[in-house]
Amino acid sequence: MPAYLPAMKFLKDRDVREKLYRAFVTRAGEENTPLLDQILSLKQQQAKLLGFGSYAEMSMARTHAAARTLTLTLTPTLTLTLTLTRRARWPPRWRRWTS
């Protein structure tokens, strides 16, 4: 990697840079392909065992659960705050109709 970055920066020949880039991004690809296939298969099995249609669906459910809970508690608080702030800015003659 230390030689890759300076070479990509300073090589003038576009074809040589392209060859270097392709060699760099595909390194160890053949050795890793079976491992990646196994990882994807295990993730799919995990999702199915937990009742999800796919690993992506399971991942979204996990990461968005906390955000959904926070949203459900935060929304009423924000609504009340905005309503009170808005009413406080109204002229006094309008406030009597809002209670």
C-alpha cells in the first residue's frame, strides 16, 4: 500500500495507473471469494432463523428500533413545545381563543 498511493499520484501514463489500480483492487480476490460466499450464506441463515426475509431486513430492524423508539417519544414533546412557543408569540387578543 505505501508504494501504491505515490505511484497513483505521480505516474503520468494512464494505462499504467489503470493496470496498477485493477491489480490493487482485485488482490486476494480469488482466495476471498469462497469465504465471502460462506459469510453471505451464514447471514442469510441467521436472518431466516430469526424470522426475517433477508439479512438486510434484519439489519434494518436492529438499527432502526432505537431510532423508532426515540422518534415516538420525541415527536409529542416537540409538538407541545412548538405549539406553546407559537402561542407565546401570538398577540394577546388571539391567545384567548386557543385555550
